[in-house]
Amino acid sequence: MQQHRQQPELVEGNLPVFVFPTELVFYAEDQSTHKQVLTLYNPYEFALKFKVLCTAPNKYVVVDAAGAVKPKCCVDIVIRHRDVRPCHYGVIDKFRLQVSEQSQRKALGKKEVISVLLPSTKEQERKEEEDKHIKEHLAEAVFFEQTSFQQEPGKSSYGRQSKTKFVTEICCHPSTGLPMTEDVVSLLGKLIRERPVCC
């Protein structure tokens, strides 16, 4: 007896969509970046229809904004930025790629790709350097914070407790117990951080 492999029922909106890249960065000063390519992959055993939607359609030209992808194939979608005025610098737009089965109208899946226009590659490099610096600083702060609260076995936490008590006594108003002005508190905090903790 011959068994037929039946295709599973596809649920609307749940089909994973594979697109690369997931972010488009256009540079106003670099005309070669005004045209970019999105690649839509179809790893499935059935053909897909696709449609490209955009939050700012007047700023872009999408070549082949709708079409089909054969099973186990891919298709390139060319996107051109046509409005590189300074008023659009840093504005994030989105493209949505919707896919459906060849014979169906309902969308089986979707994927969003963000798009941004920057003045120049130097601006992007500066932003990446800032992001890197912030991440490094956060990583260092987290690392420092985690290690500063660990106590070695057999050591007393007296020094740390007395330091906290000292800060509380100095930074709070004697009669009300409420914190004093921010200037005094930040100055004391700086002085205390510079003193070594004796445990």
C-alpha cells in the first residue's frame, strides 16, 4: 500500500521567514549604498509568494516588490533609497516581507527589516565606537560590581558595614534622618570610593 505524505496544515502568520540582511544602512554621502539588496530564502518544499511593504514608501523604490520564490531557492529584492535629505538622517523605517503559499491569499509569515539613513560612514563608525565604549563600560561596571560584593571565607564584613554606617551618618541630616543635598552626598561618595576598604 502506498502512503501519501500529507503536507501539514500551515497556520496563518507562524511560518518563519528567512531574510538577509535584517538591517539596511544607507549613507547619504556614499552613493554606492543608495542601492541595497535583500535576499529572501525559501527553505520549504513548496513555493512561496512574497510582498514587500514599507512604513515610508515615498523614500524608497523597491524593484519587484511582489513575486514568487521556488522551493529551496532564494530571490534578491533590490531596494533604492531615493530621498537622502538631511531631514531623514537617523530616522528608522521598516520593511515588512510577507509570504504566503502560492495558491493562498492569507499571509503565512512575515519578517521586518529596519532601514536607516546616516550622513556618512564616519558617523556610523563614531556611533559604533560610542556603542562599543558604552558596552565595555557596562561590562566593566557589572564585573566590578559583582566582584566588589563577594566576601572571602573567614573575613569579616565589619569594614564594609562601618563604611556604610559612616556614609549614612554623614549624608543624612542629624535631626530628620533625611538625605542632605546631592552635592554633599556626591562629594562624600567620591571621597569614600577613593578610600580603600579595610576588611
